[in-house]
Amino acid sequence: MDLSSCFRIGVDEAGYGPRLGPFVMGLVRVDGPDGLAQALDLSGPHAPLVKDSKKLFHGNLRELETSALALLTCARAAMPRNLQEVLVRSPDGLKEHPWYGALDLRLPLVAESSDVDRAAAALWRGFKRANLCLGAACADVLLEGTFNARLAAGGNKADLELVQLGELVRRNLPARARGTILCDRLGGRRHYGEWIAAQHPFWSSGPETESADTSSYTLVSGRSQLQYQFLVGGEARALEIAAASILAKYARELMMHVFNRFWQGRHAALKPTAGYPQDAGRFLAALEGDGLLAEHRSVLVRAR
């Protein structure tokens, strides 16, 4: 069987609300007749934990990192050695964000390589037993300066999120296939029909549902069929979304680690930040008087 003839894509984001740090979107694609749940069921006791990243990360990166690197290793047949390899694509505008450097942060950061290898091997066995393949696992980073520039060019944060979603899905969408794209509801938005039609202008529209907890749309082109599902509480309803949330959260945590390390190198007493509004104010106040902040404030601080 050609595994690429059917698929399930999960997408989720991290960093929509902060004032500091990047916005990140993660994606996984499972190729074959079933989904990630089936592969995990057949992976055995050493399978990586796959659940909502907010339930996996409690300030200690170990569990999140083990799961994220296991997913990436299973998809790519090699563990990413640094942050650049996690992202694959360098974010636009990296030179204008000196606090991220060359994305050469070495990995794993806190997890044991042996734990990652064991989890990745178990997951690979689960996919093989289920006659599935992890066709893609990636995270896309939108740096804060690029985020600001796109908002200044028109639109709002919700529109920007849809643009990122569309770009990421297009890059990972198999040709001539039947599959489902699963995503958490974006900012409470309920109606996606016009956006989906613009993404696939030559496809015919099929049945659609816009209920309190699910927005579902079907598209047909010849023998190919796509279904988009936007789900309230998506991480708990589809493991593909949960896995994407892990990749997005992990990539953002790595970016924030580099971000904090840079600024703490300039201000030894500075406490790190996750970038959320209240703490971002504290962090920026501590940087007042730093010439680099004055020079880069319009890039460093995200527009609201």
C-alpha cells in the first residue's frame, strides 16, 4: 500500500499571547490508514508521552524535550543535534534579532540522549507494526520583528495565525491524497469556510459543519479529498494535534532559552522570562538603559 495516499495532519501553535519571543507553529503528518493513537498503542512501554504540551511541561523541560526529540528522530531517522536542525528552515529576519545568534544551541538540553533514542525506537516500531509512517514533524518560527512587520502591513493576530497555518500545511501536504487536517480552534474562531476556499481555489466544496465544538469542511478534487477539522480542546481529541503542540512548545522554549541566555549575558542579575505580558514588563524595565534595547525595541517587543 502507498502510505502517502492517506494521511492525518495535526497542527498547533505556541506563543500567540506573549509580548516577547517568537510565535511558533508545529505540525505532524501521519501517513497510512490510521492515526498516531494506533502507532502509540503498538509502541510498547517506552513510547514517548504525547499529550497537550501544557500538561507535559511544568517548568522542567525533560519530559517535553524527550517527547519532541523522539518525534523528530522518528520522522527524520536522526536526532536533531542543535536548534537549527529542529527548525530545518531558518526564520525570516534572523540577522535583525541578534539575541538568537546562529541557532546553534546544542541538544539535548536537559533530556538524556539514551531516553530519546529509546522513545524514538519504540515509536518507530509502533509505526511499523501499525503499517504507518511519520511523514513529517516540524516547527515553524515567526520571529517577533517579522510578526510586527506583518501586522503593520494589515490584518490582525488571528489573520496572521491563519497565514502561518496555510503556509505550513501547504509545504507538508501530499499530492493526490485523501486526508484530514486537524487543528485546535484558533482564538475561538468558528467560521473557516472562506479561508479554506482561498487555500484551495480549484477544489470543490463538500459537506461542512460549524457546531459549538467542531468546524469541519470537506474538499474534493478528482480522486483526492481533504477534510479540515478545527476542534475545541483539540489536543485532547486528536493526538496529532497534541504532538504538534509538543513540537511548537519545545521549539519556543528553546528559542526563549537562547533569548534569555543572551540578555542575561549582558545583565547578570536578570531573571529569565517566558515573555508573557506582565513578566515581559518586568523584564523590559530591567533592560532600560541598555543601548541594544533602545536600538531594537521595535523588533524585540511584539505588537499587540
